[in-house]
Amino acid sequence: MGIREVIREQFAGLSPALQEVAKFVLDRPNDVVTVSMRTVAQRSATKPPTLVRFAQNFGFKGWPELKQALASEMGLGPEQYGERARTLVGRAKDQTLVSEMFKVHRLNLEATERLNEGTLQRVCAILEKAQAVHAAGFRACFPVAFSLTYVYRLFRNTVHLVDGQGGSLEMQLRALGKGDALVVISFTPYSREAVQAAQAAKAAGCALIAITDSAASPISLLADETILFAIHSPSFFPSVTAAMAVTEGLVEMLASRAGKTVVKRIDESEANLFESGAYVQAPRPRAKG
């Protein structure tokens, strides 16, 4: 059970002063892990000794230990790619290396499924009401946004990729309109372009869907709905496997909810791909003479 779940479970038994701290930790976890204890005390209208007492109430030595544990739970650990890469050096002949990766992928998928129970239905409702859907992903998240756009567009024409190619991000973001929806994918450390896209969506009056690794990520804090995915990896770089899986699940649900009309649209799209030469027909087996 995570720290925030424990706090929620024990909330009713806390003193009024500790309940104020608990509210702040639950409502503004991003502040807890990014600012000083003194600043948290000011913003939560409490005092530093109360924060220390709160942390000790949940088994931590002090506030810094609670802060570090919360950051780790949110996927905001301080370990950098280079530091993580050092653990791989010399393991090329280790037979467990690849199996270790697949094991973590399975755990990420299971965690991601648990995190999003009920969320995908709400996200589907938002996307279905939108006049147009835009998907934004940059760097490692680009393939997730591209896949979402490509597959969703097989049965909906008003789906657009925001990728900033050729320095066109600002121009693409100007296309966002009131009544549209923007799906933004990003994980820690969060892409500057992803945050820029999320801010532009809110300014334009778009619905915003965040697909991210933490409810306290900068895009989640702006979002109307958040789809969470686990990024754990034994390698030096976070995994996006669960992000791909959850977006595939989202499109699957959108197709299912669309009813029988979606079958015709997908049939037409597939036929067009073959007719245009985008897909190559597999050669037919020769008849036996």
C-alpha cells in the first residue's frame, strides 16, 4: 500500500492539526516533493514541527524521509540515466538480463491496469464529445502518440498528431479549439513541449487528457482526466511499454463503444490502404500441379 493510501486510510484518526497536513499531502503532492519543508508549512498554514510530527506518525524519522519516500512512489526518484546505465555494464552475458526486463514489463502492465480501473470509460466519454482529438507526444513518448493517432484515425477522421516537426509546434497548437480534446503523453523528467501543449490546451478551452506516470506530474495537475502508467525498468531508460498498452486499450474501448458503424469505417480504411498501395498483399500460394 502506498503512502497516500495509508494517509487516506488513517485520516479520520488524526488530530485536527495533522489532518490539515494530510490534506495538503494528498491534494498537493507535487509541492511536497519539490519545495522546502518551511515552504510547505507556510502553504499549508502549519508549522515545521507539525510536519515532523506528521511524518513520525507514519513511521518516518522525519519530514525529509517522508518527502523522499513520496517522491519515489510518484516515480520522481533522483537517479539519472547515466547512473542507472552503470548497473548494466558487464552484464551482457548475464542470462537473466532479458528475462528481468520482461518480468518488469509484466509487473508494469499489471500495475497500470489496477491504476486505471474506471478511468478509461471516463476518458472515452470526453473524447467522444470532442469536436476534434489531438494527440501530443515528444521524444520517447512520440511513438505512443503516433500509434494512438494512427489507429484511432482508422475509424475517426478528426484525430490529429501534434509532434512539432520542423519547429511547427506553435502552429499546431494554434489549431486547438474550444470543444476539442488534447491527449498529452509524458513521463519524468517531463518534456517541456508536453507541458507547453497542455497549457495551450487549457488556454484554448480544450478538454485535457494526461497519460503520464504520476498524478502529480505537471500535465496531470492541469488535466481533466489522467491515465497513469508504470515506467519501471531494470535498464537505464524508463519503459513506455505500459503506455503503449493503455493507449491500445483506450482505442479498443472507443471502437467498442462506437457500435456497428465503426465496422464499416474500419473496413473502408483498410480497403483504402490496400488500394493505395500502402499495404502489400501477401503473395498467394501457388496451386499444386
